[in-house]
Amino acid sequence: LIISTIMVARQIRHAQNRNIGYDKDQLVYHWVTGDLPKNFASLKAELLSSGVASSVVRTAGPLTSNWSDTWGIQWQGKDPHDKTDFDRFMQDEGLIKMTGMQLLEGRDLDLVQFPTDSTAMIINESAAKAMKFKNPIGQLVQDNGITYHVVGVIKDFVLGSPYQPTKPMIIEGSKGNYFNVINLKLTSTFSTSESLQKMEQIFRKYNPHYPFEYHFVDEDHELKFRDTQRVA
């Protein structure tokens, strides 16, 4: 029993000290509800101009959980028998800058400077290895009838369980339009409570019939250790 307790405690400590691959501090997200899809441009502009947020990025799901995976993507040179399972994520633009992820090659998505980035793709280093890409930038990857072009490679980051190895991952551009989450990077201009109050005012302005429900990424990440801590 003592040995088991020590092992569980060490496992928790190792996972908590693990570098997750991005800066989770001051990251907040809100579900896409009600009128937010049609009012997103105005919402984003006001969140930035108010000084509440330094970045606003839409994604398919939260940064702390994997909502989609696939082995059905295609690329040039893929073995017909290859069944490698890839985590699938989606962003509109600016995710790397907002989160501080480590860019190894290429660039982040930028729809202003590069309008075709709706069909751009970021892959992690594990995906580049799984696809056997010697020069990933410019490679074409097909998924769900859309052909994406790779514009960047990032260092692996923890999306799912902190106790498991990271998987090959693709981050698709906005062509698929499966956005469920609005992510914000809060500035240091206001206190956290002041920022949340201003956020609520802005969200209610553009989505008056739905509740304002925010979540902190660092708090969601800590929830991943709750069950193991209970066992310990």
C-alpha cells in the first residue's frame, strides 16, 4: 500500500510538472452560443479595443480536451495501410501567438495577410514524423473533402491527458467552420475581476439572450488531476 501510494504521488507530481507546451495563464474561453457566430467580428473588435483581451481566437474545442481525431486524412506518399490516428483541432487565426506555443517551422494562420489561410494547416512535430515529411511547409493534406496546405509546424503540446504521450496532431483553418469556443488572452490592464466584468458586459451586448459562462484554461487543466489525487 505504501509503495502504491508513493507511485501514485510520483505520477501526479510528474504530470503536474510536465511542460504542456503553451502558456495557460490568463487564458479564458466561452462557448459559442446564440448570436455569437453572427456577431463574432464585432465582439472580437470590442474585446480588443476595450483593453480586456490581447488576443481573441475561435477554436473547435477547448485547449484542454480532444474533441476529434481521425486516421482518414490523406497526403502524398501515404501508405494505403497507414492507420495512424491524428488529433484534429481547428482555429481561425492567431492561436500560436495567443498561447505561446513553440513554432518550429513556418508561421501561424493570419487571415488578414493571407486570405487563403482558411485552408491552411498547422501540424505538430509528431505529425510531421508520422507523415514522413522532410520539408513540411507547402505539403497538401486532405480531410473531409478539403485540401489544406501546411504553413507551420509546432512543438507537441498536451491537449488531452497529461499522463499520456502526445499524439500526431493537425490544426485546420476555418474552412470547415466547426467553431464551438471563443478563446481570450486577458491583458494585465485590469484585475481579473475587472476583466471578467467588462467581458460580461461585452458578451451580453452581442448575445443578450444567453448566459455569460466563462472558463479558465488553467483551472480546467487542474481538473485532470482530481481523480488521481482522490486515489492517492
